[in-house]
Amino acid sequence: MNNIWFFNRYGEAQIIFDKNGRFIDRHGRNLGYLKDNQYLYNYNGKQCGWMDGYVIRDLYGSTVGFCQYSNDSPSPIFPIPQIPPIPAIPQIPPIPAIPQIPYIRPIKTFNWSPLSLINLFN
């Protein structure tokens, strides 16, 4: 799969998931990465959430973002996504820190998270 755009609760294209498992914002800045096909980490080694069925969730089980391939439930009703912009050239990714031990997975909710896709990785 090529680069996949993830959208926020308003259908705005916010971040790209690339074929190397990295999350990059629309300005080319590296935000984090996917580990073991489910755990989201920032480059400081902090777990930020999960991805199941191409739905990004925060540490409390609420939905933060979705893409055209999203198929996980429960989840909120997704808006119609906007046309993504042309992405910037990604920066060279930093060397990730040793990741922390993953949290126990919370119960998934139908709610949108108060976090944005960008702030999820902070």
C-alpha cells in the first residue's frame, strides 16, 4: 500500500501513514510510527494510542482519526473526507527511542477523542 491519508473528525486530511509505518504531518514532519501493526508511538518512545482496522484511537479507546480503509467498530459516524493536499517531502525520520511497554488496551468507544491527530503524538 502507498501513503494513506488519515482524516480528523471534520474530514480534514491531517496526517499520512507511509509504507514504512511512519506517521507524517502534511508539512513533512515526522510524528511517530506504528509498532507490531497496532501500537502508535512517538519518537521519544511514548505510546500514544492504537490502530485497529485503520481507525486511530487514543489511550482511552476514543477515535482520533480514520482513512478510506477504516473498518473497525465501535466507532463514530465518519464525515465525508475532503480532498487531501499535495504532501510535502518528508523529513528524514529520527532514530526512535526504546518504546515503553504497551498499555492495557481500553474498551473501544463510539466517541471522538478531544485530541487532534497531530497532538496525539505529543
